[in-house]
Amino acid sequence: RQSAKAAAFAIFTSCIEPAMTSAKAAAFADWRIAVTWLHAASGTLTALTGLWIVLQMNNVLPRSLHVAAWKNLMRAAFAGYWLTALLGFATYYFWYLA
């Protein structure tokens, strides 16, 4: 719970930077912006997938919402965590090293 709060704080404070609040599609031509938003999107989708798996395994979700191929969903979440981590390193590289 605390790590989720810390991550949300870090994400929020970095996204209020003027370069990140640009709503223009042309801003995605900048690698820094594009990689950062791709990292954010993959992280959000992966976290939601993980939450879905936890809710399904604890029978919190109704039976009609259960995913039959839950093992594949777990594999996809695992791959998503790795992708998000790698995109996090790329984000750090483009913002601070390049």
C-alpha cells in the first residue's frame, strides 16, 4: 500500500512538468515524452491486469467476469512488468543521461 502511494506521488509530480502536460500529438515526436507516456500506459495496464488476477483468484469478481485463460493473463502481466521496468530505464536515460 505504501509503495503504491509512493509511486503515485512520483508519477504525479513528474507529470506536472510543463513538458509533460502538453496535449498536442506533435509532442510525441520528442523521444522523452513518447517513452515516458508509453512507460506510464504499460505500467497502468499491467497494474490493472495484476489487480484483475488478484480479484479473480480471491473470488471477489463475479463468475461472469472470470478469465478462463488466467495462466496466460498471468504470463502477460509478468511480461508487462518487465516491459514497464525496461521502459522505466529508458525514461531515465532519455530524461537524465542523453
